[in-house]
Amino acid sequence: MQLFDLNGKTALVTGSSMGIGFALARGLAQAGARIVLNARNADRLKDAAETLRAGGATVATLAFDVTDPEAIRSAVDTYERDHDPIDILVNNAGMQHRAPLEVFPTDTFERLMRTNVNSVFYVGQAVARHMIKRGEGKIINIASVQAALARPGIAPYTASKGAVANLTKGMATDWAKYGMNCNAIAPGYFETPLNAALVADPEFSAWLEKRTPAGRWGKVEELVGACVFLSSSAASFVNGHTLFVDGGIAASL
């Protein structure tokens, strides 16, 4: 299992104080990585770090806004200078807003795109500049099953996750020559705070169970294996790929 061993590696996970980001950070820690948690809410970030440390993880925190390129660059450069090289980046931070497209607020559309797409570029570029110098690095962007499918009321989110999947291809195309692996994970429907309203909706959950071949919501822990794989030497020749972890929903009509 040495192919999947992350001992000695440092992983920065954006939006990791809760939900999918926290689960991925915990999973990477269990595989041996040092973890750098990121969020805007300092209190929530502190609580997440304490929880991981209680489980034996080595954890640092970086509180910055993933939509602020100057703050990102400063935080990444300072961490690289004063601590460890960032070997693994998981671009997880994101948001959702549901509304019919014809009345979707313009300012919310712009905020959603900044959070879901711009942040992947900003953080990815800031970290990649250091990885390029070292001739190695792993970037995993969190896309969505909505990169391939659409549902009513979330067209801007669908557009943003399609952009993440294609930006991942572009990262791989530009940066593979520097020894970097850039891939994405596309989760299906998982029980997270972002989906709390849908999980609580019996009608939607019943529809989802019928629509998904696996017949259920996903558990966030079921994303960990894909993330560890793409972060490890086991994925040394995997580049520009979007790995769907969705219970089969994208494969089935």
C-alpha cells in the first residue's frame, strides 16, 4: 500500500471547516499527510483543527477568502516560506444558490462564479507556482455530477462546475510537463450542509433514490478514497481526468 502513502506530504484543502472539505482533510490525514485547513470563519476553522488534532492529525490553518487573489497569494507564499511545501491542493470551496434562471439574481450569479470557478484559478495558480519550481505536485479540484448533468433551478451552479472540470483539463495541459498531476472529483448527491434542505425533503430524497442506481445519498467518507488516490503516487500518470463518485447517476438514464 505504499503507492497510497502520504506520509511526509502536506495538503491544503480549501473550504475545509465542514462538509466534504473536512471529510477529505480527515481522510488525507489518515493517509499520513500534514493538513492545512482553510476557511473564512476563524472560529469554525479552529474547531475543525482541534477535532482533527484530537484524532492524531498534524494540522495548521490558513484563514483567507478564496475569492481574494492577493490574500491567497500572501497566505500561500508565507506558509511555503515559513513552514512546509504544499504538495497537495484540494480546491473544495464552493457555494450553491437555487432559483429559476429567469429570475436568478445577477449579483448572486457573479458571487457564485467567483466562489466556484475563480477560486480554483486563484488558489491553483498561487500553489502551482511553487509546485512548478519543485517539479512535482498534486491538484484535485472538486467539481460535481452537475458538470455532466443539469437540474431545474441550478443552471449557474451547473455552469460553474462544468467550468471547473474544463479548467482541470487546462491545468493538466499546461502543468503536467512540470511533473504535476491535476485532476477533479465529481461528487453526486451527498449528505452535506450544502444539501441539507434537499436531504430533509422526502419528495426529493425519494426521487434521488429512484434516480441513482445505488439507491441512496452518498456519505462524505465515500469521497476519501478517490481523493487519496489522486493525491498519491498511485495516480502518477492520471492527468486532466474527472472522476465521478456518484453512485452511478451520471451513467444511468
